[in-house]
Amino acid sequence: MNETTNQPAPAYGYLRVCSDAAYREAPALERDMERFAQERGLQLVAIHREFAYGTLNAFTALADTLRRTGARHVLVPSLDHLGQSGALQRVLLSRLEASLDATVHALDAS
């Protein structure tokens, strides 16, 4: 909750949808992200979706959105959505947390 305006703080989601199974699961994951946000006084403004392995187009758009809006909350179903390798997860987390001052909320860690 934004203390000065009493409005929910904005949050943005990030989701990898790179297989048929992930595509089928995406609507449920998006509902989970919305519910998670509401329960924590956040407003899920938009979800950035990555549709191909090895690309970061949606991640770059997410980072640009955070920079432009000043939003400080990112929701992911799990850190695996940032990347399958631990090294990539750490790099992307660092970009969000250290460079953009965002808090990353992994729903599976709650």
C-alpha cells in the first residue's frame, strides 16, 4: 500500500510461457499472481510474458517499465521463470533488486 495516497502499490509480473504445457498453465499462474498481489496490498498492473527460451525481450520491457514508472514490486510464479540456470537467475535478480531497487516476490516461496 502506498502510504501517501492510500492506493495499492503497483506491481508487475514476469512469466515464461515457452511450451504447450506452460501455455495451458499460464491462466492459472496469472490468477495466482493477481491473488498474491491483492493479499499483499499490491496492484498487479501488467504481466510481461516471455515466449521463447533464450530471449529476454519481455524481461527488458519489464526493466524499462520499472525504470519508467518507479514501480518496485515484481511477481514471478517461481525463480525458474527468470531462468533455468542459477547463474542466469542471479544475474536477472541482481538487475531487478540492485539496479532497479525492486523486490522480487516468488509465489512458490510464500
